[in-house]
Amino acid sequence: MSMKVKTVEGKEFSSVQGVALLDSAINAGLIFEYSCKNGQCGVCKTALLEGEVKELKPQLSLTQQDCEKGMVLSCCCEPVSDVLIDAEDLSALHGIEVKTLPARINAIEQKSAGIVKVKLRLPPSADFQFLEGQYIDVIGPNGVQRSYSVASTSANKEIALLIKKVEGGVLSEYWFEVAKENDLVRIEGPKGTFFVRDVNKPLLFLGTGTGIAPIISMLKRLNEDKSFVQKFPIYVFWGNRHVEDFVWKPVLKKLNVEFYQVLSRSDEVWDKSVGYVQDVALGTVPSIKEFHVYACGSNQMIQNARELFCGAGLLEKNFFSDAFVQSY
């Protein structure tokens, strides 16, 4: 049985039994907000204004308050009646095709004990387009598939990734102990809806660990954009557990960026900020409610930052995120 799904902006599509709202929208050529697609990150949260839905999988990131407000996760629910939802079709992503392509390892660089930078090259004939901030899935020689944010720009012929070592991680073991230049892997992407929406606002970028990767991509894109004229402040707050993991510093000739490194632990020699990166950010920037926030990293950080910033006056619609969640 097919159900009609309408959005408040006037878009309409059909959803069949057993298919989530998000996937039905994508099948119809629409792109709603999403990231993990398994209910953990909450990026695809939307208001159900009319009709009823049924869970296909647990809506893990929904709070009791969300439920009371009639919010649902479009990646987890199917409609069981005609429905009206408050979801936006992201036209900037139209025409960007998700592809599966072979890729060769062009270079592997050990940045710290727990981070490597990998550069991948695609076949010369590959027409791979993405928006800075999106991620790809890498399928290793062992068949294991994991997601990594792209740290380079679409103008670059190489795809750069920052990869963190995960104890017991099957693909992590490949990157740190087995992988070598010219190895063949496969990529699938681009994926996600994490990209800069409005440059005519003060921008705050918030990252933990290798969550700095898509922020690097976004900043480099703004730096390369000849038409972009910076009129508002840009802040970057990057948190890590260890000093050695601060493996990047912005060298952006065009942009004026306020860059803060935040150590979450105080047991190392460190003369800069210590604490939770979101707390440091809120205590540093003037009037958070004026900003657009882009956060990437641990799911816990993102959920806490959203609550903290919105409690201080930021509109939730101006908080954009890409959470690193557990892979199954």
C-alpha cells in the first residue's frame, strides 16, 4: 500500500510499506537532512504535523521532549497513513550522485600515534562530485565498510581522509598495519547533508578528534571561492584528548579565522584551553544566537552542544551536525 507524504514547503511523494520516509524521499529525488541513517545521530529529526507513522527501527536519539513535540526520525519511520511533515528538500544536493568507485591509495602519512592521513586517487574517468562536508564509505580489501569524512575539496583530484585508530577495529587494523601505497579499495559516496548553508552569517565550527576533517574541507572551500567575501567572524574550536592529535593548523590566506585548540584532559603539558570543547566555545563567542553552528565528532559532544547552545538562544534550525556513531 502506498501513502502520500507532503512537506510544508509543498513537495509531495509516495512511500510504500516497509520503506522509511527518508529513503522514500531519496527514491523520489528529494534529499532531506540525514547522516547515520540508523537512528543514533538525530540529524533527520522532523516534525510530524499530520498523520501517523510506525517505527521500522528504534529512534534512539529522540528525547522525551522531542516525542512530546511530535518529532520523528525520517530514517526510522514509515507512514501508515497520508502524512504532512516539516522537512526541507536540500536543493544544493540535487544532481550529486552516490557512486561506487575503485580507488588507489596515493599516500599514507602517519600524523600521530593514533591518526593517519590517507590520500585516495580515483580513475581519471570518474566524475565524482561532492559538497565539502560530506563523507564517503570506504570498503576495504577485507570487505569491511566504514564511513570517513572528506578532508579535501572537490577541486582536488585526490580524496584526503583523516583516520583515527580504533582498538579492535577491523578496518582500522588495515589502515595502520597493512595498507600501503597503490592498494586498491572501493569507495561509496558522497553521503550526508553536512555542508555550509549560508555564508552571510557568523560561523562557528566545532569538532572533536577527526571530526575536524569535514571542517577542513569546508574552510578550504571558502578559502578557494573567489566570489566569497568574508563579512562575518569565523570561529573554529577543535577538541582532542591528547596534544599530539592536533595534527592540523589552518593556513588560509583569504580567511580570518579565530582558531582554538581545546584539550579535554589536564594531565599533559598544555598552555591553552582545557575542558569540553562546546563549553569553551560558548564561553568564548559573543551572542551564540547570531551564529550558524557546524559540529562534527562524537555523538555525545554534538547532543550536548545542541542542548547547550539552544539553551543559550541559538535556533535549533541553525545547528548543523554530522555525528560519528557506532558502526554495526
